[in-house]
Amino acid sequence: MTQETTTIPNSTKTKTTKTTKTSSFTVFWLEEGKAQCEIFITNLANPALEFCEHLRKLAKEGAPITHVCISPDMVDNVGGLGVSDKLPDDYNWTMRRKEFVPGRPSRNTNGANGT
């Protein structure tokens, strides 16, 4: 959020307004195998979501449209992009199950062999 101060004409007063940077949403899709995109400059997701629905409806009706997806660019995120190397002191999460035994087959039921 940014603040903007303006002087009111014919007055000694100033006016401070808080403004939010405008976010954008980009809709990506393939049409006849070629990448396409449409950018929506707005803080509201509705126009981009409605466009996604429209593309999916066209695809359902037989248009050569596939892989419709949406990506937000939220400019007022708290932190920058990326991952921090610093972990909290009490962080001890792991993807491995607690009873992991090297060499023992996974409990995976879909046929994949992993640990």
C-alpha cells in the first residue's frame, strides 16, 4: 500500500490517500498447439476467471483449446519472491515418514516403488 499526498487547490490543506498497487491476472492457454495469453490488470479475479470459463466452454464445444490456466501477480505480497534459507529454530518437518527404514518398500499402493 502506498500513500499519496496532494495539495487541495485554493487551500492550505493537504489530502493524504492510501492507494493499493494494482495486481494482475494472466490467463494462459494453448490454441491449436500455440501458446496464448490474456492479461487482466485488476485487483479482482472475476474477469480472468470468467474468461477461463469462456475458454473452457469453447473447448467443450470443440474448439482447439487446451491447458487453460490462470496465474496471479499479487503486487502487495508481504515478502519478495523466492525462498528464504533461514528456517525457524523449532522447524523439524520432513517428508519421510517417522518409521522410515532404508531399503524397505514403500507403502505406496499405486505400484510406484519409492521411499
